[in-house]
Amino acid sequence: MGVSGIQVSGLVKRFGETTALAGVTFEAARGEVLGLLGPNGAGKTTTVNVLSTLLRPDAGSATVDGHDVVTEPAEVRRSIALTGQFAALDEALTGVENLALFGRLRGLSGSAARARADELLERFDLVEAADGRVSSYSGGMRRRLDLAASLVDDVPILFLDEPTTGLDPRSRATLWDMVRDLQAEGRTIILTTQYLEEADQLADRIVLIDNGKVVVEGTPSDLKRSAGGQSCVVQPVDPGRLDEVAKLLDDRGPLSVEHDLGTVTIPDTEAADLSAILQRLGQAGIEVADLSLRRPTLDDVFLDLTGDST
Amino acid sequence: MTASGTLLGDGRVLGGRAMLRSARNPATILGAVLFPILFFVLFNLVMRRIMEARGFDYAQLLPPTIVVQAMFFTAMSSAYYVADDRRSGIIARFRSLPIHRSAPLIGRSLGDLSRATVSAVVITALGIATGMRFERGWVWALAYLGLALLFALAVSLGMGLIGYAAPTPEAAASIASTPYLPLIMLSSGFAPVEDFPDWLEPIVRYQPVSVTIDALRATAGTGDLGDTVPLALAWCVGLIIVFAALGSRALERAA
């Protein structure tokens, strides 16, 4: 993995009595999209703020694109762009003025910044809104402009802190496509989100954080596998026969009977097993209203491991 | 290639942003130009004859007071803008950029000074139209403008600190409007220092607003330069150093 990408080791950050990060360790390889997942207040944004040099850690270390965040903050800032939780733009300026401003601050000349702004407006489908003030933009347009503002310089590492929070499904899908394009260009992306679906869609690997600690990490499919395999849910027409169903199938493993739902869940079931199950129920004269295979979702992992309802 | 941009280069870019933002906010123009004009006209109507009957040259005395008051008005926006930048998160974004770490402070100050310049020039022009004269010539007239701007910088850096401490931009704006009233009323601006109660007189005489107003009057010809200008410079430069240092520190911590 070398020195590029991101290495985080034992990060600790306290705010007064509160410990926001209690020893966070993970790595992101170059070109990888790493999803930082966790409930509100888990420490995702604090982690991003330390990695983007906004906060100094109390202990531990981190390197970003080969530079130490504490001892070489200026070099780190050259390699990164931060898209915060709230679209951080100047409301009084137009779209093109915002992009030109950030271009100038990244060292482009006036005309180069302007040219780059036009390019980005084109790419992020904001040409028509270019000369309108940001205060008149919709949520989706702001996020797109925010993302565009992170790309005025060709930085290798992007931090996207909850980039789709509060967006409608269509704007979210658009933004997801844009993030995929950014990854295709070879950028390393740290994406924080509380949306499991978002992490599932975009992230190569997921680091699940809760209470300032890494609870688990792995690819989305690793994590889902850790929550158990596919299960089969059987719903008899007559809920009164649930216990009978459970007795008939109890050789298939530890079943769970959900009386309130009128269902029995059979663990570790493959599609090939379904006809045998149906046949057995048919022979016993039990009519089946619904029979389905259920894959574990990241929600199952999330709820299993974070322990509180989110 | 250097890792960080230059203080002046980045400061100028951010100054341009601050000026654009001010120019597009009608409330700023109101504070910087219309309110001071209103005060100037009203004080002339209410106080001019009373003061002239007591032997004061009101045409010379009033404009420096209104200029100092206007410097307060222009600086108050600074508290709001800082708090607004914190709320929007743009301060954090600036800090994540490879720019000089004090550039946002310089940019904001340039924006504030541009408003202050417009304001001071408008009020002074109005003063000249109603009989004020720069009796020591144009070099001292420039010194007058320079001192007014130095005072404006000190106040706007102080107001910026309120912007870092306040929970919301609205709170920042209302906190920022508080210190101005006692400072300007308990000064040599509207009434002679001798008219204040004895115990209050020394405070009134040596507080920064009085000292600055007296020095502005002296550069225009009323009063002794040596008694007033060094003291005013000391106050303004001292406040600028303290407030700028605290402001840089607050900026470092704003996330």
C-alpha cells in the first residue's frame, strides 16, 4: 500500500469531558472509496476534521497522501479537498464566482480559475445556474456546486462528509453517479454517511464507527456475510398453524417464530432448498401465503453492531 | 512550489470576496452610509445652535464624531459576517485549503476597510459641505482619513471576535451593537469632557473613542496634534495587535 492513500493509527480526540475519538485505526488504499459509517455522534465528522487538518488529535497519528496531518498540515491541504456536511459556499456570490474564488485560493490565475469554473459548471450540470446567486439554489444544486468547488484543483484525495444528507432521491442518485465518476478518475475518497444504502452503493470498503471506535471493517459483502447468510421467511395462510410449521421444519436449524408477523424464519437457506420446504408443508396440508428469501442488509450489520436504534 | 499561498495574495482574493459580499448586502450600505448621514443631519438640527451659542465651532467638531460612529456601524457587520461564515462552514473550508493561515483575517479586514473608506469619505464630504475645513492642509487631511481607518480596523477586529464567540449570526449582530452606545455617548464626541460628572471625566477623556475623535479634530485644525495624535495611535495600534492576535487564534479553532 506504500505511503499514499490514508493511514490512521490510534486517533484520540477529546472535547472537554467528551471523548469523540477513542483510538480510531484504519487505512484507505490509493484509489479506494472508503465508507465511514456510523450513527450520529459516532465520530465520523471528527475523524474527517482531523484528517483534513482542521483539528489536532490529542493522541495517535495519521498520514494523508504520505504527509503527517500534525507536522505537515500545509502539504496535506495541497492533496485534499473537503466537502463538508453543509454545503460551504458563499451565498451572496454566484455559482461561477464561488468556483473562481476557490480556484484563486488554490493558486490559479484569474483567467485560469474562470476557465476551470466554466468546465466544472458544465460537468456538474450547472451552466444555467452559473450566474445565479447560491442563495437561490436548490439543495441538490448546492451539493453539486460544493462538489465542484472541491475539484477546482486536481487533488488526489477527497473527503465527502455526508454529501447527500437531506437530498431527495433523484438528487441523491445524481450525486452518487458523480462520486462514481470521481472514483473512476483514480481518486481516493473518504465518504461519511449514515445511509447504509449509500455506503453499499459507493464504498469499496466500510469502516463502521460507534462511540469513537472502529467496530468492524470490511467490504460491504464481507459485512453482510458476517450478519449471517440468506434466510427463508415462511408465512402460512393460517397464523394459528405457525407452531406446526416450526415443528415440521425444525431440523433445518435454529428457527425463529415471529408470532406478531405470522412468520417463521429459517436460517441459511439456498434457493434450491425452497421446493423441498414447500413440498413438506404441502404434504402436511399447510397452505402457504408467502415464501421468500431474504438477504442480510447492511442495516442488519449496523443494528447488530452499534447496539442502539438509528 | 510552496505548500501555502502568500498572505497578501490570498488575503487580496478573500478581500475581493468580502467586498463583493458587502456590496450585495443592502443592510451594509444602510449601516455604512445612510445611518451616519441621518445622525449627521439630526445632530446638526438639534445641537448646532446650542453648541454655537456656547462658543463651539460645531462645523469642525461634529464630522469627526460622526465618522467614528460610522466606523462602528461598518465594523458591526463584521461580527455578523464571521458568525455567518462559521454557520455556513465556509471558514472550515478555507482552513482546509492550502492558503496562508491568516489570509481569512486579512481578507475580512480589507472588506471592512473598504466599507469604512466609503463611509468616512461620504461623511467628511458632507462635513465640508456644511463648513468643515482642513486647516492644516491636505497631508493632514490624509492623516485624518488614515487615523479614521486605523480606528475602523481596530473596531472591526474586535467585532470579529464577537462573531467567533456568538452562537448564531443574529446573536453576533445584536451583541455587536451593544458596546458602541456607551462608548460613543460617554466620549468627547457629543458633549465637552468637562460637562461629565467629575468621577467619570478621566474615563471619558482617555477612552479610545474620545482620544480618536480628539485626534481627528486636531488633524483638521482644532486642538493640539501632540496632545492627541500619539495617544490615539497608541490606542488603535495596541487594540489592533491584541484583537488580531486573538482573532488569529479564534480562526485556528473554528471548525
